[in-house]
Amino acid sequence: MSTTSPIRMTMGPAGLSNLLERVDDGLAQGLLPVEVFNDEAVFQAEMERIFARAWMFVAHESEIPNKGDYVLRRIGLDPVIVSRDDSGQIRVMSNFCRHRGAQVCQSDHGNTSHFRCPYHGWTFKNNGDWAGAPHAQEAYGGRLDAREWGLLRAPRVDTHQGFIFASLSEEGPGLKEFLGGAAWVLDAICGMHPGGMRVVGVPERTQVRADWKSGAENFAGDAYHIDTLHFGNEQADYVEGLRQNNDFANALVLDGGHGFLCHSFVEMLGPFGEYSVYPAEIKERFDFSGLDEVQRQMVKERPPSVGNIFPNLGFIRFPGTAEAGKPPAVYTSFRQWQPVAPGVMELWSWQFTWNFMSDEEARPGYTAGQYNFSSAGIFEQDDTVAWEGAPRVAQSVWNRKSGMQFNYQQGTGGRVKREPDSTWRGPGVLYRKAYGEFGQMGFYGQWLEMMRKKA
Ligand code: FES
Ligand SMILES: [Fe+2]
């Protein structure tokens, strides 16, 4: 059982620039100082420099299909309402009342024309405009300026493949530029049928005593852990072939800190492994007309299987057991590593299915997803326990005094030659086999670049 010290150590704001220099020096040698995983100063800077600037995933359009639909989400530590207003436009609004800051909307999801604050009753339209207040005549001599007293709105909102992203910064690259090659990968993931995908059920959320970056770096390219940490699942006869994982996992490293693993299921399993090992009756319903030639070949032979879109949107599509004695089903989950406090995150997990499938047809994939990656998922439980180590090291006096740094040296030092696949025609750089930790290094390189730009 892990313990957390009641005394919290922090380097303070003055120590932060020194740490970022150490990170820069460290990354050049494949090293990372442990303080990045649990420190107040680092966490605050992440909120200001990354989470208040980057394009943050907040919801999928299928979660709010109708006018008036809304869901409650977060951007960094800020609670937001994601709504489809009466004109059909998607809005991302602060869930803090402009009057005295009470949380305006309290229910996780629903449909409404107005949000009414529980404290004094100020009321806002579903586009965020101020709409009225109790006793407005006596209290304010009439109406307040609806625009001036509306809910704060995220200055930029955009979508890609139905994924809604918001940026709290008015400046910076647009969504397509920010996603870069990850937009192309997302197109391939969701474009195996022109009808696209939808969310099934509501996202599950669990608090984990781990830093959000541990989830991000793991999904950005850590195939190395699979046949060790998860091997108990093979010993329990739940899965097969984990030992071959490193040979069949390719690392796709993209600019902007995004990274994916693409498993060569066809090399592993032959034609049966085509298209992420979807069963034949689903394979024949796919329609790849919206994909380019490279995407088509990729989804057929070595589809994206795991990934992280910077900073904190994870993805996994894998075959897994749906029910004892039944054939495996393929699940697709997007997940988010939501920071809560230094060394603590909330893990959000959305399950997706194809729009061409009914809810009944989606059930095996959903069940397989929950068995594998949910708070009770057999793989997720392995991962989250392992990730609890880093924040504990970061709070250890002994480790801090020793200048402890973690090892990311698979791709450095020239001890083993790592050549990119010269035949790859998609975006980014593809490595056959996933050794090298290039995805993780790409993630921390982007993290450092954003952390160095003061607000
Ligand atoms: S805090 Fe919302 S109406 Fe007063
Ligand atoms: Fe894992």
C-alpha cells in the first residue's frame, strides 16, 4: 500500500526555471529529473502554460447531439459546461457564476435552455448570455448588460472528427495546426466508415495517485512495459502473445508531442489480424472511401492501437475478451489524464463505437473495453498502480537530494542503432519495433517547450 507524506515539498517558483534547465540538459542524455512528477511549482506552471494554452479535448459531438444538450467537463482545474446552444452552436463556458462564483450547473449532463445558479438565482442562456436575475427591477433597476455578465466563454472552440476541443488562449496555432499529424491519424481511426464513431454511455472517471504525464507518456509510446507489467494476464490465460509485443509494435512519432503505437496485427496473425482484428462481419461493413492510400494500408496492416494527443488525450483500440467462451471484440477508448493536484489525476475514459452499429451490436466492444481499460479493467489496474511510483519518488527527500533522474535512454547514446522506417509515407517518423522511447521523448520535448514560455 502506498503512503503519502503529509509534508509537501516544493521547489517554489524560483526553483522552476532551474528545474527546466535541468530537464533540458537531462533530455539530451535521455534523463528526466523526478521533481516534474510531483511539485506545486511545476503543477501551477503546467496549468498556466500548457492547460490554459493548448487545445484541450472537452467532449465528443455525439455526447451533445441536440440543441440544449450539455455535459460538464474540465480544462485543467476549471470546470466547464460544454453545450449545444439554441442555434446549434457548440459553446464551452466557465461553470462559475459571474455573481459570486457558485457552481452554476450541478448535474453532469442534461438538456436545458437556461442554467440557473443555485445561490441567488442569476440565470444564463445555454449560449452563456446573462438572461436575468430574481428581483431584477428592485435589485438592479432593470436588466444588466447580458453580454457583459454572461458566463466566461472559451475564446476558441473547434472540432475534428466530432472531437470538441477548446483553447483558453486567444492566440496560438489553430486546432488543425496544433494537431498536425495527429489529425491525420484521428481521421484514420474514425474514418474506417464515413459515418464515423459515437460515444457509448457516459465517461467513467477514477482518481489515481499518479501524475497526468505518466498516463500521457505511457500511451505515447511505451510498448516496453507490456510483457512485464501485464504478463500476469497471460499467465491467467486471459491474453496471448504479450512476449511478441515489442516486435510487432511500431512507434509513430509526430511533431507537437503526439505519439502512437501501431501494432502489426497482420504480421502477427495473418489476414485474420487485418483491421485491428475486427470480426469478419464488422470488417465487411467498413467503407474506406474517405481515407487516403497510406491511411488505408495503415488501418489494414498496422493500425494505430495506442496513442496520446498532446497534452492529455489518450487512445486505445485493441481486441479483447468480451465474454468467457465468446470471440474477442475490438474496443475503442479515448481517455484523458486530468490533473487534479501535484501527483494526482482523474482518469476519464470514453468508450466509442461505429455509427453504423446499433447499441446492441456495440455491446461486446463496450464490454471488452471495460474488462481491459476501466477502473476495474485488468490492464488499467496494472498501469495505474505502476504510475503511482513516480510522484512518491518526487516527494522523497532522499531522491531529491540525490538529484534522482529517470531513465529514457533507449534511443540515446548510440548503443543500439534505431533507424526509422524509410518506406513510411505518412506524417511523422515511424520506427519498426517500439524500442527507442521516441514517443515519450517527443512528449517531454513539447512539454518543456511550452513550460519555458511564461504566461
Ligand atoms: S453566486 Fe450565482 S447568483 Fe449569486
Ligand atoms: Fe499498460
